[in-house]
Amino acid sequence: MRTFCAILNANLFTIVTLIILVPNTTFAVTCTRLAHKEAYFTVCNVHAQHDDIRLFHRDPDTDTLLGSFDNILALLETSPFRLQVAMNAGMYHNDRTPVGLLIQNRKEETAIVTKAGPGNFGMLPNGVFCLQDSRADVIESRAFARERPACKLATQSGPMLVIDGRLHPRFLENSASRYVRNGVGTSRDGQHVYFVISEKPINFHLFGTFFRDILNVSQALYLDGKISKFYARELNRHDRGLPMGPIIGVVEPAE
């Protein structure tokens, strides 16, 4: 069983979070709402080996783009699974194809991009979320291209939020660029994945410090902003809006 124990100082509007990992044969996604400085964040703690993490992009039968939580829910209606948690999984072109690397079912759908470029994606260093058989990691893109780990699924985005415990060097504490943002971080042992969305518009610096200082992860990746959306069945949350590109989610056996 995994639980968050949080002590909230109301005056300073900060939070200290202790993640307790108790060995157990039963695993479940745990979602909670945490405070950091002037913002709140929704966090879902997912186990890399024991939870069923998937990437959704196209309907496997019709090859049509999914693009929404509603379409994923409809896709799963005839399956023995139901959706637990989901969020958009990286940046995409106008036709909703991913900007960078996408691997599904161990098959590379689009190639990795390692060159600097315009926008947030090209603000190097960027990175890749990679799920392997025994662990999950956020890996800097150029290191990923050199090492080529055997990912069951992977999605590339940028910029990195936290690199080896340090914030991205271009983040400014007082930046006025503020959006609702979502991202992913991984624990040092590769066993825990933290899917996070901010509850209000924030800048990159604040988002990065949440992963570094509150979740205590050494690697974290920005997935998107402004159009960021989140689904969490446990929290009765289902964001709707513009169509999305790749979506990362967790499913569980239907009751």
C-alpha cells in the first residue's frame, strides 16, 4: 500500500510530503491533491510494474485518431478493462501526430528528435518517458538516442523539468509565462511514476520545483500546457476540450 502523508502549513501555503512505500501484494493507483507555494497539484502515483500503463493514439481496429478520454472510454467498453487515470502525453502537430518519439507495443511509430528547435519541445534538454519490463524512467533525449533502451512504450516531449535533481537551466523563477501544465516524473528506483497536472496556470520554474522538492524525483518531463487535461476515475475528474494527440493512461480489470 502506498500513501501520501502530508503536513500543510496554512500560513506559508507549503507542503511537506512523505511517501510511504509498504511492501504488499496489492497495488492500486493513488491520486491526491497537494499544495506547493501558491498552487495546488493533482498527483497520481502509479507503480511501473504492477499497474497497466498504456499509450492511446489510434483506434487499433479503425486506425482513427482517438484524441479524447471519451473515445478511450468507448474503446474500452467492449474490453475487460476500464480507465483509471489518463492525461495528454506530449506535443503534437495539427494532424495530432506526435512531434517526437512514440513507441507503442515495442514498435516505433515516430522517430526521436534530438535537435534544438522552436517552442517548448525544442528547448533542450528535452526527454523521453520510457516504460520497460522492470521499470519506468524519464531519460534525456540525446542519452536515450545513444542508449536505446528497450521500451514497451515511450513518448518524447520537452523541456525536461528536472535533470539529475537540477531544474532546467532556462527556467526563470519570476517568468510571466503561466499555463495549466502537466508532466511526469519517475522515482530513482524506477518503480513509481507520478502523473501530475497543475490546478491553476503556473510557470515552468514552479512546476519543476514541485517535482524536485515535493515529489523528490531526480528526473521529470514536461508533457504539455494550456491544453492540458486529466482523467482520474478515483477523483471523479474528466476534463474535456480540444482534441489531443497521444494520451497516456492506466487501466485496470473491470469489475
